[in-house]
Amino acid sequence: MSDLETFRAEARAWLEANCPADVRGPATEAEWIWGGRNATFATPGHKLWLERMGAKGWTAPEWPTEYGGGGLSREEAKVLASELRRIGAQSPLNSFGVWMLGPALLAFGTEEQKLKFLPPIVRGEVRWCQGYSEPGAGSDLASVQTRAEDRGDHWIVNGQKIWTSYADQADWIFCLVRTDPEAPKHLGISFVLFDMATPGVTTRPITLISGKSPFCETFFDDVRVEKANLVGTLNRGWDVAKHLLAHERTMIGAMGDAGGGRPLSAVATDALGLDETGRLDEPMLRARIAELEIDQAAFRLSMERTGDLHKAGQAHPALASMLKYYGSELNKRRHELAMAAGGIDALEWEGERSHGGAAARDWLRTKANSIEGGTSEIQLNIIAKHLLQLPGA
């Protein structure tokens, strides 16, 4: 404990000295830091925050230092997270590379691949997207038909992906391709990496009901992919894909913990005001918000416990499905309550008063939470079969 308290004091001092004032407090979507070759920043402070945290390795605090990470223990990483929450620091980097690809490379990548790809991810120099779902292979992901034809020292890839989040802004893609069309569908799939600037790669944004276009269609027409960018074993990409999906589902589930956002009670107070006792002037809504906040606190502890189990090698793979399902439901509940608190004003779609209809657009965006990363129905099937071991599941 004395070592952890020493680390806490050192981390607190470093954060106080290095966290710019304009990255403290809840972040709007326009302030999110994604990094990449064409990175944009809301303020100079946001750029500085990424540079300082990336150099420290604290954008991926538990990754080994030889790959650019912070080299922290699980306990030290928890301390760092608590100190970041204490000062209200915004995330220094939103990154599919950190959340999904990095853990897969640490588990399946060669030493050369780890040294090539991981440090730029930590520093936010490369922005990644995910090439999994296809028009005919959504929940049945193993039915991917994007084909990679062997051409000696490289493959030629042809096919289409869909729902590739931020593909139009990404630098590289991690992608599932079929390298053996004769093999059973869970075999014959390989996991490859390639630059989105490669000739033959095109993207087209898909407009959602929120009016935004974070998802894209992505097309591959005779795209050259070097064999050095194969991750894991040829035709065994499903093993890598499953490992990555567990991290993706945990990432999506983490939206259920609104620890970095503005408390819902404060949002409701702005809309409805307080009664004569100083409480939210709407008892039923007040009770629903209290219930949500209790559930969020319990969920946060469940995520911490699952992280500890994972670090100890004791986590059941299906726990990620549990976190993804429940976290998605919590996030949808929170936005439903935010809309209820705002009343008819929350439905405003445009204008400065509503920040461009932010509440309504965010509420509509949450409808995708129960689809992306594997539908809720699929997650419930996995939980029933592998965690609860229900008969007939």
C-alpha cells in the first residue's frame, strides 16, 4: 500500500502540472481526441494533452514500456484512473487501436509487428478502424466473404465491409478476410492489417437517424496487402477475431459507466429546477435517476472486478458479453432519462440553445448500442449458453 500511495502522490503531482485547464471537465463529442495522421484538436490544450500522455505511455497505461505503454500494474492503473477522475480530466485519446487492436497484437502479433504498430498507437499517430461486418455477415460474422487471393508475397483483397466506424477518417484498418474459401466458415479466415490509403480502398459514410455519419461502407477493389501484415496464423484469424471482440464488447459496455460525463441529476436540475427542499422538482424522475446512478455504481465495480479477473487469467470469455449487454442498456436508459428531464425542449433538433440538438441526436445514437459489437440477442445467447449453461441454449 505504501508503494501505491507513493505512486498516487507522484501521479497526482504530474497530472496537476501537465493536464491543461481546457481538458478538465466533461468533453463534448467535438472535443474527443482521436489522433491520427490528419488529427484535429478542439484547442491547443487538447493536442498538448495527447502529446504529454502519449510520451508518458499513459494512453495505454498497462501496456509494456518496450511497446510505448506505461508499464503500470493493474493496481497502479486504477490509481491513475482515479486521479484522472479527481481532476475531471478528459480522455487523452479515443482509439480503436488502444481499445481493440492493441490487445490482439499483444496476444497474437510477432515481435516485429508489436514494435512497428504499438508505439504509434500509444502516441496517437495512427487512427485505426475495424473491418468485420459485411452486408451478408453481421451477427453471423464467420460468414465473411471478403476474399484475399494469394499472390506470392502478398494478397489481393476484394469485397465490402459495412458499419466500419469512422473508416472515412481512419489511417489503417484491421480486417477479416477469407483466405481459404473451401474451409469450414470458422476456418479459412485470416486477420490482416493495411493502410486505408492503399489504392483500391474507398469509403462512403452512412447517415444514421441521429443525422450523423460515424459509420461507413468500405469497398476493396484489388487491394494489395503484404503478408508481413498477417496477425496470428494463416486461416486461423477467427481466434484473433474472438479475442478482439471480447475487448470491443467491454469497450462498448463501458459506455454504461458515465463517470466522465456530467451527472444526469445536474442535467435534470437545469431543465426542471429544484423544489423548496432543494431536491429535483419531479419525484418520479428523481427516483428513476437515483436508481440509474446506483446501477451505474454497481456496474463500475463489476467492470473493475472483471478487469482484475482478466489480469489474473481467471476471467470467463463470456463476461465481455455480459458487460456489453448491460452497459448498452444502462447507456440507453441514461439518455432516455435525459430526454424525459428535458421534456419537449429536448426534442429540439437544431439551434444554438440545444447545441445543434445534441441531446436528441445522442439519444438516437444510443439505439445502435444494442446492435454494434454483436446484437443484444447474440450476447444473451452467449450468456445463456456459456455463463449460465442453460439447457437447450
